[in-house]
Amino acid sequence: MASEKTYEEINAKIKKGKAVVVTAEEIIGIAKEVGLKKAAEKVDVVTTGTFGIMCSSGAFLNFGHTKPKMKMSRVWLNDVAAYGGLAAVDAYLGATEVREGDPLNNIHPGEFAYGGGHVLEDLVAGKTIKMRATAYGTDCYPSRKFEKLLTINDLRDAVLYSPRNCYQNYNVGVNLTSKTIYTYMGILRPRMANANYSGAGQLSPLINDPYYKTIGIGTRIFLGGGSGFVAGPGTQHAPNEPRNEKGIPLGGAGTLAVTGDLKQMNPQWLRGVSVTGYGTSLMIGIGVPIPILNEEILEYTTIEDKDIQAPLIDYGAAYPNAESGNLGYVNFEQLKSGSFEYQGKQVKTAPLSGYPRALEIAETLKQWILHSSFYLGQPSQTLPSVEGKEEK
Amino acid sequence: MAFVKKRIILYYAPNVVDEPIVYKLVTEYKMVPNIIRANISPEKEGSLVIELSGEHGDFEKSLDYLRCLGIRITPFGERVLWDEKICTQCGACTGVCPSGALTMLRPQMKIAFDAEKCVVCDMCLPACPVKAVRLDV
């Protein structure tokens, strides 16, 4: 029986500055060199990272009470509406909310110059935001109108809470129709002239712990340049997705709900984006540390791009019409090479999430742990998973 | 009659690639074409950077002919600028760049921009989610 480590033991090593921490890229070579057993004994934490567009992102903001007091029912930040159906001065700002008056897709494809994701980036960058709110007025909250120029420092609380981030794996978008389409998977040219993919492959957080044996409520993570937590399974978390012989799901599968203090974050890792023809969103950096509790957990982190397959999906017809099935699978080694062959034709590939940035996140998280400024959070409950290591 | 000499970029849809454009520019519109750069393949979108010289009236007529074919024309005075500081290194632009100006350096997966190869087709502008590429006119 190989030795087991506990969270407490690893955290004690981090405190002493003696933990051995490597990235999910580095562990591949280490395990090949010394073997799984020795690698599992030697390495304490493997760090992962991803930096991509995650639409189900947003933040709870508390503006502090006005004088006289106000139950803000409608709230705008730089003319982007936030949801005010909460207590008096709370609101939720979502990444895909587009600025009022935007021409949207009336002239297709729309540009979607500014939205919730941009407001979040501007807040984190310390920029001045124009806030306005309206209310119907009550005996306890008489004020009906409020306007203010504010920065993140003026907010009483700013908490990022994303109901679904960090998809375990994702579709590869293609277009089988005869005209160019503008999707959340980018610009897809006709007759499968190009294919867009998302995700960091062998560096992706949930790819490195495919059965969520160490990830759950309370896992401390790198979030938008600060430290945050996994709040639970994200919406649409689907552990039952078919898996390959390495346990990697052959589609989206697992997701994370994440939360963290927006005031700690850095605009480098929280970027508002305009996706032509689709809308606005937020590009966010997430890194999850995988504690190497035993050899099995270590083995999962040695996953390589060639062993991660993503489904080819036609965004011209199948996806919008909610037709099930796919056109086949492409592995991340092929996707990252720049092209793959499909039915005798070379299809050009492009990523939508930055691999160098994902690597920088994994490296940053590694440095935080090595310098004893980041400790592992032991999940009080791991994410819902499926039994058994392999389906086949 | 005034004589003109201008560099323009023609941007083709796949269905126009079969049209003998240069032949017609010479025979019907009396243009003297000098092809600077071409990226045209059968059944694919293409772009052509071309210098046209001839009488002003003929030049205008030749542009009308090209526009009627659905060819997009942009002056070659424009150039695309890529701002590495704004860029998130995502790579979305590399999927639509037809000339190989925006590419990924492998295995680092970093974006590289070769202005020499850029045909100013503008395809990267809507593809970039953070406006790291822009047109300098």
C-alpha cells in the first residue's frame, strides 16, 4: 500500500516552506522519470490553470446605505443593468449584461462594445464607475433616486460569485453551413474552414482531478488574481458524461461555482470581452491546486493532451437546434498543433483561451504555495462524482 | 484626363475566385495591374493586394465592376496594429487570419504578428474579444 498524505500534513510542509509543488505540465516529465510511486511520495501539490471566457460569471455588490436610506430596485453601473431584487443596497452584476442602448445584433454581427464583464474589469482596475439606482420608496427606505461616481473602494462589499466556471472539458466549434457564423465559440467560417476550441488541456483544473477526489466546497483556488474558493458544483455539473479509459469526460461534464473577494483581484486576470455577434462576457483566470494525497491522485495529474478528447460540434445547425450527438472527437495534441484532418480535409484550429496565461496561473499558484502565502483548503464535501475509475 | 496609380486590397468571397478579374481589368477597363500580394485558392476566400494604374475615369469604373462582384475593396494605406499588452494570448485571431500574419508560436502557444504578411483584410478585428488588434488608418 502506497503512502497516503493528509491535507494537514501538506499544509504543515507548506508552512515550513518544505512542500514540493510542481505544475500540471511539469508533473508529466517527473512521473515519467521517477515513476508514479516515487513521484506521489515526493510531490505534495500539483498546480493547474485556465484562462478563458466564462459567461456564467458575476459579482454581488453592496453599495452601503444612502442617506436617507433606499431600497434600490433597479441599479445600473456605467449604464449596464445589475439585478436589484435583493435587500436594500445589494445588487448582482452579470458578465453578459449588455450596456443599455447597445444596438445588439440589429446590425449583424453586433460589436457588443461594453457590458457587465467590462464593468467588472473596470472596477477591479480601480476605474471610476457611474452608478445610478431607482426605487419605489417605502416608509423605511424613502429615497427613490440615487446617482454616484464610485470606485471599488467605495463599495462596502464586492464579491465575485460565478454560478458556473471552469468547465472540465468543452466542445470544439465548427460550422457546416455555407455562411460564416458568429458564435460564443468565435467566428466559424463556412464548410468547416476552421475549428475553435477552449480550455487548457493538460493544464485544465478539472482535467487533472477528473473524478473530483480533491475538489469540492471549500477548496481554496487562484481566482482572478486573488485567492477564492470553490463554492460547490457549478450549474450544469454533469459527472455522468461518458469518459475515456483515463477517466477524462468526452464533453463538458464537471463545472465549478466559485467565489472570492473582488477587491483582491487583478484586472490582468479578469478581462471584459466583446464576442462579435454574441455579446459581452468575462475572461477569468482560475487555478486549482491538486493535493497529492496518494498515487491514484498523482496518476490523474499526469494526463497529457493526447489523452484528452473534445467533441466536434456543428454550431451552424446541430448546436442551435439542440440536436444530440457530435461529428467525432479531436484530442488536444491535434487541436494545439494548429490543424487536424477530418474526412480527408485539413481543418485549421484556434484556441479561445490563452495557454500561456493558464501556465502563468499554474506557475503563480505554485510560487504562492512555495512561499507559504497560500494553503490548501480541505473540501467539506467533494463535488458529486461517479463511482469507479473507468467506464470501459 | 488624370492618371492614377493606387494600391488597393480586394477581398474575395469563395464564389468570386473563378472570375478572371485581372483579365477584365486589363481588357475592359484599360488598367495596368501590378499584383503585390495574392492569397487565392479555388473555392476559398481570398485577398489580393493590387496596384492599378490608368485613367481616372477607367479606374473608377474598374472599382464599380469589382464592387458589383461583391468584392470588398480597402485602400492599402491601412495597417493592422497588434498590441501585445492588451492581448490575452487566446488565439482567436489565428483561426480567421487568411495570410498567416497572426500565428501561434508552438509549442509555447504564444501569438506572433508578422506585419509583412498582413493583407489588412480586417478579419482579425471582429475575432479579437479584447480589441488587441486595431486598424491604423
